[in-house]
Amino acid sequence: MIIALVIFWYGLVPVAGAFANRHNWRVFRACFDNLRLRPLLDYAIYSREEGGEGNYRFTGGVESVTDGHTLWVRGENLTVPIALAGAHTYVLSMPETGAPEVFDPGEKAPERVRWDRVSALTEGAKVFVGGSLVLRENRRIFVSTREQPLLVIFYDGPDRFLTPRTIRAGRSRNEYWNVLTPYAFILGSFSQLIIAFSFLSRPAFLLTVITAFTALFVPLFPLIPPGILCTVVYRYLWGRARLLRAYRDLVRLPLKYFLPGTNTCRLPGGEFYGAFSYAPLSEKIREGEIPFLIPREEGKKKEGWYIYGALSEGVTAFGNGEKEGRAAQILPREPRDVFAPFGIIPGNPERLIRRYTRQAYILGIISWVILLIGLTMNIFFVALIVYLLSYPR
């Protein structure tokens, strides 16, 4: 009974919460990734007498909150109302070190906030909103539907950093510690106390009493020697697996614009977008004029350097710019759409995605095996101590 309760409350319930937590963050990233591909709402669309309804994205600064649930966001030449009721709202704060250049593994995940707390935000705070724009009471307004709640993100820093920051930070740093974990620990501890006090007055069940009291501290077992060494290795490998999954998602960002079998496209604003492969990089690129989408050392340089950005009309993407001798003329440039990735991927994107996925999966399994080995060692030593205390010689 004691062992079954330990496995259920300290193992199965938090792990179930971990899977739910990972699923929720996966949905969040997929939602944002889909909305960044939608057309950008501008004055021309907003002022149409007919049509104009559909899914859009919009960025601007907080102007005011009226009626307690309508947020007004001011863009460059347009102010748009947003119905906050039912919206999924997040706050993505800038790290204390400022905008990260490529990847900040220590950046906190976006904080989910209740929509009715938005009024506390200061005027001018930056906002991203994506979702359904409808005509209501003779004005167009962003609203949530049952099938598609609005996604509202309050953020700091440059607009161009929003996409990579949201994709790489939108994942839990400690999946085991989730909304279910505190309740599972409390109920698990309470159940062990009930067992211990039930047999406390019966000397024949001294081992049961000691075991139940010991089970109270099972969540601390990974933090005591000798198993703590395995816990350190587990945290490193698990963090590395999380990092590789983030790299995988960053590499996918520019590929989402292309139809299967194509390597160029039109951005929602009409700009021509694609990539060129280089081997080796030109001097202009090596001087740092184009950023890396993932750290340079994380790629496979033998597979070439893929540079994504806006292209001139009529340029064929994925040609070898260096080999053709036209690198200066065909070098991709920064798109006007700040949500379109601009930068270098150090390796073949498709191969990198498969490699990162495989490595993250393997590291995740290895890290859990190592953690269980350390936990087993500690359980063995604790069980030995409990046995010796139960049967003194």
C-alpha cells in the first residue's frame, strides 16, 4: 500500500501533469506559429466597407482598457479594439541582460495571466494579437471564439525578436513541477501520515510506521547522496534535450512559409521570400551583417550555409551564391515583415530538424534512466537504514 501510494502521488500524478503541461506549451507555440503567417491588419483592410473579416495579426502599443474587457491597441496608423473575454493572454518579459543575440537558455517562459488583469499594464506596453476579426456594432474588433481563442502577448524589446523568443521560450523549464505537483505532494504526504498514525500504537507494525514516515520525504530522494550525482547529470542532459527541441523549432520557422516542393514564396505583405545556400560564407556575411538563427557551432557547416530573407524579384532561391559569383547582388536582405525570419542556418534545415529531433529524444530517455538509477540507489540505502532501525541488534 505504501509503495503504491508513493508511485501514484509522487510519480504518476506529476508525470501526467508534465505531459499535459508539455501539450499546452506545444499548442501555444503552434498557435503563435500559425498566426504569424496570417495577414497583418492594416488601415486598408480595416477600413473596407465590405469584407475584411477573417484571421489577422496585429502589433502595437496599449492605449487604454474600456468596459473592463476591451483593450485598445494603437499601431502605426490604426487603433484596434480587442475583446479580452476568453482570450489567452501572456506576458513575455525581456531578460535582465537585454535582448538575446541568438538564444538565451535561461529566459523565462511566457507567463499566463488572466485577461481581467490586463488593465494593470501601463500605457504604451507592446502587444501582439492574433485571431478572428469580426464586424460587431458597426466596428471591427478582435474576438475569441470557442474554436479559436485570441492569442494576446504583451512583450518588451524589438519586434523582430518576438518570434524567436516566443518559440524558444514557450516551453516549460521543469515539466515535473506543474499545477498538479503541489496537490499530489500534499495528498501523498497526508496519506502516508494516516498510515503511520494508524499503526503507531501497535509495536508489531514498527517497520510499517517507519516506512510510512520515510515515504513522506521521497520527493527529496533525488537531492541526497549518492543519487544526487545522477540528478545533476539528469538535469544537464534534460536541459540539453530541451535546448535541441528549441533549435529544431527555430530551424522550422522559415520553412513554414513554403509549400511542399517549393523554396520561394510571397510573404503576407507581398514581399518575395526565400533562401540561398553558400559554401563557404562570403566576407560580407562573415563580418556579422546577417545574424544566425541558431548558434553557429550547433550546425553542420559541411552541409552549407542557408540564408533566409527577402529576395529581389525573379531571383531563383537555393542557388549557390558564391559559386555563381553574384553574392553581393543576390544576398537576401531583412524582410519588412518582422515576423519573417532573417538569418543564417548553419546546415541543411531538413537534416538539422531530423537530427535535433532524434538527439533530443535519445537524451530525454537517457536522462530519465540516469535519474531512475540514482533514485534506486537512494531508495536502497534508505531501505537498508530503515531495516536496521526496525530490528536493532
